[in-house]
Amino acid sequence: MNFYKFCVFIGLLAMLHAAYSAAQHRSYLRLTEQEFTRLPWDILIQCFFSLVLVIHGVVHIAGSFREIRASADLDNKTWEMLGNRQGFLSFNHRGKSMYQDTWDR
């Protein structure tokens, strides 16, 4: 676990360094009055590898993945309980005030 926290720390540190290098490259181009086309390859590669390192560490810190089943909460309920949908019954709605003349008949 400590190794993966170290991976996340080093990855974030490398990403911070890549961001600082990108800002420094931009300011260098402004000083030399050159046009910005793209970042140098070393900054892009550093950013990519630091992102992979952070993702690797975070995935292993989070633990093992579990299956997500939509019917997991329905396993312990009976069929009669599932058929009873009281949450869908609504007798106090705006249709009553919109069609008041039909309700009075």
C-alpha cells in the first residue's frame, strides 16, 4: 500500500513539474517572440507517464473492484413486494387544479 501511495506522490510531483515546464516553455516563446505551435515531446511524454503512474497508484489504493449488479437489492425481496408500487401512486398533483371543473361534476 505504501508503494502505491509513493507512486501517486511521484506521479503528481512529475505532473506538477510537467505543468511548470510547459509554463516556462510558453514564457520562453513569448520572450523570443516565436509562435506557439505545440509543446515539446519531452513535456508531453513526462505528462503521459506521470498520468499513467498516478492512475496505477490510485487503482491499487482503491482496492479490488466489485461487480455492480442492478438487481442486488432485489435479491431478498418477494414477488408480492415487488408488485406493490406505492411510490408511483400520486393523488395530489397539479392536474387537480388544472381541471377543477371536471372534478366538480
